[in-house]
Amino acid sequence: MKRLFLLGIALWLGAALHPARAATPDGTNPRIDSDALPMQSEWQLRSVIDPQAPPWQDVFAFTLGMAPESIERSRWLSLNSGANSARSPGLFDALQGRALFLSPAARSVCGGRWRVVRLERAALDAALRPSIEVRLVERQADGSQRVVAASGRIDEQGRWTVPPKTCAGEDAAPAGSLAVSSEPTPDERAQTAPSLRVDTQSGQPGLRDAHGKWLTPAPVRDIATAQWMRDRQEPIPADATAWGLIDARGRTVIPFLFRELADAASPRRIRLCVAAGTPRECRWQRLRGGDTAAALRPAQDPDSQRWGYRDAAGRWAIAPQFRQARAFRHGYAAVSGPYPHDWRPPGWQDGRPVLRGFRRAGRHWVAEAMVRNADTGGEWSLRYGVLNDAGQWLAPMPDYALHIVVLVPPGGRSGYYAQMLAEHLPKLLGREVQVDYMPQASEADYRRLMTQGGDAKLLLAALRLPRGGIEGVHTRLPVDQLMHALRPVALLASEPLVLAIDSAKADALGIRDTQGLLAHARAHPGALRIATGDNGWTGHLAFGQFRALSGVDVRRVVFKGIYPDSDTVTREHAAELLFAPVNGVAVAVQRGQLQVLGTAAEPAHAQTFDGATWPTLASTAALAGFAAYDRFSLWAPADSDAASRRKLQEAVAAMLALPSVRRRLQDIQVVAGSGSAEDLLALEHEERRRWELALSGSVDSTPVDSAPVDSMPTDSAPAPKRAVSSPAPASPPSR
């Protein structure tokens, strides 16, 4: 199990099963703090699990940013979220079945002068070219801000092809071609032949498969409900009237839903017709009743102009209340009155949609319906939904909350970077981000995190490269092999080690720089000792490279833990030199107990501490090519989604490009990561080559049984406390 904790110096990111909750942005204030303004949640269309009871308020969530008759000619659907401001508008590719949004890297324009703080609307022009309307905040030279709305175009990666604003502050003309194709090619059209057909019964459209099975809600059999649903497909005027049927006691037998209604005919049945076009769909409905109302006669009240029924004595048997009234036949009378706007069919739930029609779009179907729920303010409203050829409704599910799971206790370097990601990624991804600590991870936990995730999009930031370790150095477990299944995302940060010397020893030996160190080591083979952490950590790599490149004979002193305790080196004089991160030597350097001869950073990344720039070891000819970093890199599990990995890589790159983040990393002597997933794989290969160089010669080592510093806990003992004073305030915490 101890080996698991070497693997455990890791930062995991993953997705929980609850949606993000983003506050509704307020962009009306020109003094708005755009850094604090949350973006709407981004979402993807995902199939509904239960086809019999889908969440209709989510399925029919869109208004359409294009003419409905254009749907069949375009591969892009411009879907706007209406009043539901928690969702961003987006473009749906009906051929590829994916939603397209503005990429995180495109949320600033002209070097940060313009910041996108809200997506307003997605639309298609007459040529079916998509555009995105956004709200932007401009940071002006005098420090003031202004909020404007503008439109631009994006490509298939969500990057601007026509930005909403030029760097001169002008609106970008929505002209020119888009990088994405607006219409399907002939080959694409040939692949989109539908496997379903549209059928209409009782004025209600639906989709059926080749066997006649309804894959959308089947039309109802009750003719009155069918008429009511048909009426819902068009706005109904407030003063509308309709025909219905009453019995001899004035009770409504058939509600006032029909535009016309025949009298009940023998043998006690009535012909009901649904206004479903030409020819209309009609049905005979049998009635039960007698002739007890034969003596009732329709009469009009001269005062109210309403119709009712009088008995043989001339008294009102049924009070005047109808617009029109016919004679009773077989115990029933056809009457007309105000349309019952508040009437609902028995068992009806207002969240259920009333379908109006289906149109083919690429490999998908677009359904339009009238809906009435909390999202529409309780009013009937026209909304659109999408489904596939399997009859599955596609609901706009928000991206799941991103969980940063740190497999060590709080307070270390992994937690430090996790908090940084949690601070900035919500604005860049439009998702909730949460940090969880899981220091007691088991082998089963590692196996799950490396191989499972799927839509959860779990991600790992591992301290050491290459994944799985080096044969002969790191103990191989089944979990190590699983690490090779991880998918690369991006390099997050690189922390270089430094080579420091005991100040008293430096004075006694006359060593002032790396050249002096190498000269002394050549003159006194085996006399100098360099302290590092346990085998397999970066100090081990740094020491091996130092010997292999310089050719000098120095001895390695191994301290328990990730890197040696500077107090043990300076007070007990267990070694003359040590390899450790900046935060491991900062206090001793400030006290004058240690002197830094050089850093293990590449020459392009020189380190500055307390106003002094430390030389890089690689700048010395004998150590050319030397580099040793603690690498914090992001990886995804084996079953993760490539588009999700790319999206996260872009968001991390945008975060690392922020001036505030760059200053923060520079202050703690950290080199910000960058590059693509392919660059990360190339870096992993380079780290393996460095290990091979470091192990190319035999390395003498002497173990020191000192208190471990910042080491991982084991199953039997808690993590010990540091043996040195607190690091300098500018330094990040240890792992």
C-alpha cells in the first residue's frame, strides 16, 4: 500500500452528478466587475433516460433563432434558452449531434480589452450562416468600463472568425463566410434519410417507426381532449366562443371547445369533429340520457341578451348564460359560450407539451410545441425541442459540476493549485467547481479514477512524469499500468528544484558558484555529499543528471520523504549540498544558513528570489541540458471525451494567461504550463529520457533516517509535521 501513496501525490478533477447553479448575471451596470460576473452554464443535448416521462420543461426549452421553414435546409440549429438564463444559447450541429459554444479562449477580444460576460442569442442569417450575440465589457484606458452588445461568428472550435468588436472599437460587420458549412453537402444529405415518419391523428402530430409504433406521445383517444390540444396549437383570443353540450340540469357534458356542433341524433349520439385541416377528422360519440328535457325551450333574456331554457310554465329552468342555444334532443342541447380558458382535460398536467409539428434537421428532428409551465411564466408559449431517429428526446443538460479531488490532506501544493483552478475555471468554463480532499485513496479508488468517468470527465494532475514510473526505480503495481490509459490534457505548472550549499561549508571550501563546486569535486572525488529525497522523486532525478552530465564523483545522501530537511543539513551537517524546491530552502536562505548555487530550471526560466536572480545549472557548459522540475499536469480517465479534454485544455491555457495568475506563479518561482495534449506527451517522453540519463551510471547513496518532511502518510502512521520553520510568505505550501 505504501506505493499507492507515491501515486497519491496527485490532483484529480471530476464531474459530480448534480448540475451547476449559476447566478443570473446583471450586465446593466457600466461599473460592473466583469471578473466577478458568472457566465451562464454551458450544456450539451443528452438523451432522456425515460422516454415515457421526459422532463418536458427541459426538452422544450428553446426559442428558435431562425425561420422554422429554413430548418430542413440547414445543418445548424440556433437554439436560444428564452427566459431560462441559466443556460447559454448555442448552435446545435444536427449532423454531428453536438452543441457548439464560444470557446473559453474566445471570451476576450483584442488582448483583453473586450471581455465577453454573457451570451445573449444565437441566430442564422438569410444565408443560414450562424452568428452569436454577446454582451461585452470594455476596460478603458482611464479605468472606466462600459457594457455593449455585439454579434460575431465562430468556427467549429468556438473561436471567432468574425469577432464582435474590432480592436478599434467598431462593430464587426456580419459579412463574409463562416468557417463551418451552413448546409449539408450532397453526401451528407444522402446519409440523413429518416427512419421515422410523421403521422397525424386527431390533429396531433407524432413520429412512428417502420412498425407503426409511436416514438413520441401517442394521440389521445378522447375527442374533446384532442380538440382542446388542437386549440392549444394556436393562440386563442380572450373573447373566443365555442360550442358544447349540456344535459337537462344545465350540466356540461361536452365542454365549450368546438367551433361547431351538431344536435344529438338518434340513437343518442353526436358527431364531433376536430379542426385538423381538410378533410377534418370526425367521430360519433354515444350519449346516455332520456327525453326528460323535451318540455324545455330555448329563450333569450332581453336584458342580458343571453340564452337559457324555460319550462312549460315559462319559468327559467336553466338560467340565461349562453351566447346561442338549440332545442333539446334526446336529453341534450348544443349551446355556445365563452371558451373555457381554464379548463383542462381530466388528469392533464400543465408541464406536458402540445405538439404542433416536426421538421427534419440533418440526422435529427425538431419538434415545435406549445408549453405552459413556470419557465414560460405560466402562459402558453411556443418552444422547440430536438430528438433523434431512435425517438429519444434530447434535453439540454448543463455540464456537471467540476470537482477538484485532491488525494492528499489540505495545505499542500496540490491543494494550492486546486484552489487556483477552482477560483478561475468557473468563469472560463461556465461550470461550478468544487475542491474535495480524499487522502485515504485505495487501490480501487485509483483504478476507478483512472479508467472511469465518461461524461463525468474526471481529470488528473500528477506530480511525476512519466506515468507509471521508471523500471528499477519505482515499484510496479497493477495501478501503474492503468496510468498509461490516462488521456493527456495539459501541463499546469512546473516547479524547479534548486541546488543549495551549507553556507558554513561554502566558506570553508571556498565554493561560490557552480564552476567552483565542479572544480572542488574533481579535485576531491567522493568528498562532497548531496542530499535528496527518497528514490523516485525529482531530487533523485536531479542528482543522477548532475553526476551523469558533469562526470564528477559526488555522493548522494537519501532523506526519507519527498525532499530533505534543510535544518538537518545545516545544523547536523549530514551533507554539504541538497536538491530541494524553493519553498524547501527559502527560510534557510533568508537566515543565511544556505546559499543557492543554481536552479534546476531551464535557462529561459531563471528564478529570482529576494531581488537576486539565481543562475541556472544548465548555463554551465558541463551541465548543458540539465533540468529537474516537479511537474503538475492534467490528465483525463480512459473513457473521457476528446471534446471535453480540448475544452478544458483551452480553459486552463486561458487561466494561465491571466496577468494575475502569471504574477502569482512568478511570485512562488513556478513556471506556468502551456501547450497542447500532444506537447504534454512529448514532455513525458523527454522526462523518461532524463531518467534514463540519470540512471546511466551507478549512483552511490547513503540513507539518513531523519524525520520525513512533507511526505505522504502511510496506512499505519499520520503525516509528520515539518522539522523547519514556516516557509516564506511568497512560497506555496508543500504537497
